[in-house]
Amino acid sequence: MNGSAADRQASISRRQFLVHSGLASVSIASIAGSAGSQHRQKSHPNIVLIYADDLGWNDAGCYGNPVVKTPNTDRIAEEGVRFTRAYVTSPSCSASRASLLTGRYPHTHGVKSLIQWHVPWIKAMPFWYKGMEERTYRHSLKRSETVMPQTFKKLGYATALLGKWHVSVDAPTEWDVDEVNPDPADFFARNRTNPFFFCYCPDHTHRPFKKSQDFLYDPAEIPLPPYFNEDAELRSHLADYYSAVSNQDREIGKILGALDENDLVENTIVILSSDNGPPFARSKTTLYDWGVHTPLLVRYPARLKAGTVVDALASTIDVFPTLLELLGEPIPERLQGVSLLGAMEDARKTAREAVFCEANCHIYYNVMRSVRTDRWEYIKNFTPEAPYYDIPKNVPENIRRLLENEFVGLKSLKTPMSTPPNRPVEELFDMKADPLESRNLVEVPDHQSTLAEMRQRLERWMRLTNDDPMADVEPYSEYRRLVQQDSSVK
């Protein structure tokens, strides 16, 4: 599939992309350096990919959180590499996950909205909109794409997925996942002499939170995120969220323990990240920092120095090419990420000068693009008439409450979310002077040259990656009709 003429025409040259998208000091594996297939099963390391759901980038002890207990996540950081400025490609679950698995942007791999509206129990709900099922099939991962399990299976790996899939209407087994939801310890034991790719996608930190009585946090002792004024309800939700974080960390510990028991630590690459920010106001579904900033940890004792901290910019789209370079395998030109190996082996190096993010549709269309450099963040809102948070009037009360909980804290934000007709088309933030994105500098005279430069960066990236942000203009018109006739803005 990778070598088809259609695919080559649809994606730009990898080298051209690296040159024009502002990436520097990139390491590309040589095709000639690939090991022979007859030796791959013996030489390749195992891979354990942990991709959490709605886990905030700094909601772990190793990222400086003063309250939440995450000893197992912290262990990965202590024994490996911790990125401080890693970002997802999209603040929405399905799109972000598909980017991680393909090494490509959402508008390229096709997953632009949640892949779930086709399942029977959702279709039976009274607030169901007919267009959502059709959109799910249209936005399902393109069959022309190649995901990690397919690539690693060809290299002799046993492949498994435990937990969430959420990127295709097709089952993971149709994408070369050998086993779905196996016991990790059993899977590791059965594959001790054969390289394996094991993907664990927990959803403890997605609402409703999978909290535990074993991990209880006092709401009164939880420091509020810096975006908020005092809010008792938010404190209560954060306490439940932190309980879920610790409960999830315990499960991560079981996976690490299974690697220990089977003497697989040294030759296993462990990667931990998250698909988007936590389910609170100004985070998930937005391109603001809390929505797209993600934890990224990489442990590989055979190659990477323990306790390394990398402050260089990184994207989860870079995970796939990084793994391939660690394996000594060629990086296909169609991958749009870059290898982070150079930065992990020498923290003074950078892999990229900019990261790009996009939002298309979560439940509703809200089309945005952004580019971030070392200092600046620029956001372009292509549908400023769309509000951030909509809830249909005829949603059952229990579902309504669940959706409202996604945006707890909305009324207590220090910097309120802009709503139509006051949503800006452009936003520019100085992330060093204003890390909380409280002042939009678009109209400030002293920053017009920076604004022009960031516009150009984004426009160049969109052009080189064939991005048409309004390609779904007709479904978006349908969305506007539904909002006008059938919903209320929260």
C-alpha cells in the first residue's frame, strides 16, 4: 500500500516537507542500512506503546504535579527520556490516535471526527442525528493508510491491542492486530523469544472517570489549574480525575511488572503519551496549550540514557519514524513526522522548529489550525461562527450531564472563552511571556511582523500537506442548521 502511485501523488516528498515545514537537524534512516529480514526476529527490540485517554500533560509527578501519585509513570521518566514540549496533532481522540498510528496528519489520513457514531447503542439514542453515522464512515481511517501494527507485523512482530481502538469502523484485527485485549503478562511470556508490539490504550481518565477507593484526593487540598478562579465543583471533579489518574498508573505498573518478570526491560522500548488534554474547559477539543500539550516518555535502556530531559519541540506524529530509526529500518517518505532519536541521544539537538495542530470535528465542526514555534503560537479559526461547546436540547438528562461535565470550569475561567460573534479569526500568543494565553496579540502593532511570519508558516504547511480545512463545507452547513434549530449553547 505504501508504494502505490495514488499514495505518492497524495503525499509530498518527505525531504521537501522537512525543508519547507521548518524542521531542522533531522535524522533519516538509510534504506541501505536496513537489516536483512532473516535476522529481524532476533535483533529487533520489543515495543510497548501506552496511549492514555484525556490525560493532561502535567498530571503526573514526573511533570511536576504536586498532588497526584503516579509512581509507575514516574519510573518510565526516571529510567528513560522525558519530553517537556510534546504536542498531539489534534485535540480530539480519534484524529490524534490515527496520527500516532500512521505518522500522518488528520487531514491526510482522513480521521477528522470521532469514530463511534455507527455503533448500535449510540444510534438508538433519541438525540441521534442521521448525518453523524454517515460522517463516521466518511472519516474512518482510509484503507490506503498503513498503521504501526501492519508495519511491525511485516518485520516479524507479534502484535496486540489492549483497550481503545477508535480510529476505524473496521476491527483492529483487519489492521494486522493479532490479538485484541490479551493479558499483558501472558502475551509477553508467550513472545519472549519473538519481538512484539503491544499497544495499551487505557481510558481511566475519560469521563466517566474510572476512579478507585484506593486513591482518594481531598478536593480542598488540590491546587486549581492556573486557568481558573476558585470553583468548588471543579475541585470535586479534579479529585475524581486524579483518582482515575492514579488508578490508571497502577495498571501501567502491572505492564511494567510483567516486563520485569520476563526479563524484557533492557530490550523493550516503552513509550507513554496521551491523545489530548483533560476533559475540562479550555483544554480538550481546543488548540490552546492545555488541549494539545501532551506527556511523552520513552524508555529503552539498551540505547537511551536514563533521566534524560528534552525541552525541544516534539509531536506525537514523530513517534512512528522514531521507532523505525531505533529499529534501523527505513522511514517511508509518506510519513509526515520526523525522528526524535537525535534529540533523545543529545538533548542539545532539535528535531523540528515548529509543530502543527489541527481541529476539524469532535461532535460538531469547529475547524482550526495552529503552528507553534519555540516562542510563538498562532491559531487560525476557519469557522469563528461556531461555538466551542454545544449541547442539543433533546439530549437525555444523564447524557446532558455527561457532556456538561466535559467542560467543567467554563464559567470560572480567568480568561473567558470567546463565543460568536466575538470569536477571533486569528490568535497570536507569546508563550514565554504569556504561557496561559491570556492576551491575543493579533492587533498589537509591535507584533505584526511575527504575525505575518506565523501566518506564512501555517499557510506553507497547509499547502505542502494538501490541507483544505473547509473540505467538509456541506456537512458544516448541516451542523449550522442543527445548531439553529435543535440545540442550545452552553
